[in-house]
Amino acid sequence: KPLESLKNSVVKTIERLEREQSDLTVRASQNGLWLIPESEGLIGRWMAKGGVIGALIDTNGFQFQATILQEDGDRIFQRPPTAAEVRLSGEADRRLRVDGIRVIPGEQRQLPSAALGWRAGGPVPTSARDNEGRQAAEPFFEVNGNVSDPAGALLLHGKAGWIRFDLPNEPLLPRWIRSLRQLLQTRYQV
């Protein structure tokens, strides 16, 4: 009986050690592309359980976020676009189709990514008081859409690009009148 008890204890210890050894293997909850920014610095280092050691990018679906200046936002709100195309920086020869476009109606001041701001070389002027480069100097509207056909493009989080919306044609005179009104409203608060 004592030998049977010792055997059971040793079997339980072996099972616990195998479980702990199995827990040392890093597993993701989903499929995707795993990026480790500084993998050389992780070799031989102790990591806390549940700590962040990289980023897992879901390769099944990508979302593109764009900013639209307030003076350009009225055309988007009049007739929301149903489709658009994106060209990414460094891959301008590829046109990526964007579907499921959602326009967020409230004005924003916090950029979705620092890559959009001036500090990172983006087109949106940022506030001089913001050290992170995510606070816009002027309010903007945010537009989100799903990149439906990557077509072999290298899609990564934080990669910048340009979006082109399919909007209906509009005569020049109403556009000029609207621009003049916006100028007067901005400069003279009329």
C-alpha cells in the first residue's frame, strides 16, 4: 500500500510537471501573423505569465481607418460612399478594394494612429502640445472600412495609405459656393 501511494504521488508530480512544461509553449487564440519587434532581446529572458511578447495580426480581415477634414466631410454625409479603394505607402501600384464603409458622424481630435500625424510624416496637422503626435490640431471625421481583397499586398498594423471614395459627380458651381461659405465661416465666423 505505501508503494502504491508513492506511485500515485510520483504519477501526479509527473503529470503536473508535463502540464507546466506544456504551459511554457506560447499559443495564440487565433490564426494570424505573429510579429515580435525585438526578438533578439527575448532570448534567455524570463517572461511573466500573460505578458506581452509580440503582436498577432489577423490575416483574415483588415480594416482601414481614414481621416477627413471637416471642410470635406459634407459630401461624405450627403451621400455616404458605398465603395472605395486604398493605395498603401510603398505599394502604390496595388489598388485595394474597401467595402463596408462606416462614417463616424462626431468630430474627432484623437488620431486612430500616430502614423496619420505630422510627427510620423502623415498628412494631418498635429497639436504642438502633444508629444505622442496623436492629437490633431483641427477636428476631423473618421471613416472605417474593410479591405476586402488584399491581392498579395503586405498589410500591417499602422501602415499608412490613401483612400479614394466613389462619390457621385457634382457641378462645380455648388462646390465653389460651398467652399466660399466654408471660408467665410472659418475666417469670419459668419
